[in-house]
Amino acid sequence: MSEFAGKVVLVTGSSSGIGARVAERFAELGAAVVVNSATSVDQGRAVAARLNEQFGVPAHYVQADISDAAQARRLVAEAAEFHGGLDVLVNNAGWTTRIHHRDLEGLTDEIFRRTFDVNVWGTWVVTTAALPHLQRADDGNVVTISSIAGLRPVGSSIAYAMAKAALNHMTVLLAKSHGPVRFNAVAPGLVVTPWTSEWDDLHAGTAQLAPLKRSATTDDCAEAVLALVRNRYTTGEVFVVDGGITAIM
């Protein structure tokens, strides 16, 4: 399939989970894809190699920790240099750890800063570095993977929920001020990924509470990203993908 043939897509944090599935779907639809991770280098290279082999599209891996501004800007520069431009940025890279909202001592300064450095600062630096390239594209797009934790008082930690709320608002602010580049976000509920593989209690609770009786999958999230990129008259939206759980919260 060639729906996105000729397009260049950068997916941060795409060595596994949601990011890997998003990268795979764009490659399947003909896009050139840049895969990224901060630490899982072998896994990221394997994803890029598989996309090349399976779909016959240009796919490159770039190691960069987006919480470091210099690395974040290098990531964007290399992604654009590989293919002569950039059409779509998917801000998927993120970091969290489970800390009960009552446990303020457990939410240490180090954890709080790391949560914001990756989720907010890193996403901001990548996005602003990508903007000049996206402005030259026919339909420049930024899709940020957020969370319902940015919309409701839930989430793996208070810092994580605060960070995701910031990303949701950043999305709307940039959409208002920097069109015709389009800015949207996907806000899933709990997603089945390697990161959440041991969160059995949360998956069980979601299956009990959500009207659709399950956690989200990486496919659910990837299809939401594609839907936002496909609709050329959509910007400033936070697309909730949560099986209806926020409707009862």
C-alpha cells in the first residue's frame, strides 16, 4: 500500500510498544520512517531493519535521549537529512514510574524532574526543532501521544498526570498559533505494552470499569494516529482512545 509514499515520518520512542506499532503502520502504508530510542539501541535497530525488509521502505534508526536538548535537535536534523525533509512527527517517547498519588515522599525530586524532562521538555524541543521542516511540507503534522491522565485525576504518578496535561495544552496552543502545520494528540487509557506488562491490577481494573471491558492495544493507538494525520482539516484535537472509561470518571 502506498498511501503515505513519499512522506517522511519520525516516531520518537519507537523501539517497542505504541511507537513501534505506529512506525510499522506508516511503513506498511509506504512512508519512510525514522525509528528512535534513548537506550534500547539493538531493539531500535531491529525495528528499522524489519521495516526495511518487510515493507521495502527506507527506515533508519537514530539513538537519542530527547531529554537532552542537543540530542533531541540532532535527532530531528538527522531524520530530515536522511530523506530531505519531514512530513510527520509522532511524539511518543515518554517515561514514568508507578507512585501512588498519596505517596508524596515517593515522588522524589529526581523522579519528578525526570518525568518532566522526558515527557514535556523533550517533546517540546523535538517539536520546535521539527517545526521549520514541517512548515515546508505539504501537510505537516505533529501527533503527540498523551494520556487520559492529562484529562482526569488518574495516572501512574501525579508528575506523569501533570506532564500529560501540559502536552494536551501544548497541542492546542501550537495548533492555534502555528498553522497550517497541524497539531493533535492521542490520549489513550491504559495500554497493553511491554512497559505495562506487570501492571496486572490496573489491567484488571480497566477491564472491569471500561464500557469496552479491556485495556487499549497498540493497534488502537496507531489507528488513532493515522486517523488524525489522514483528516487534513483536523487540528488542536485531543483524541481520547480509552474504551469509554472517561465517560464514567
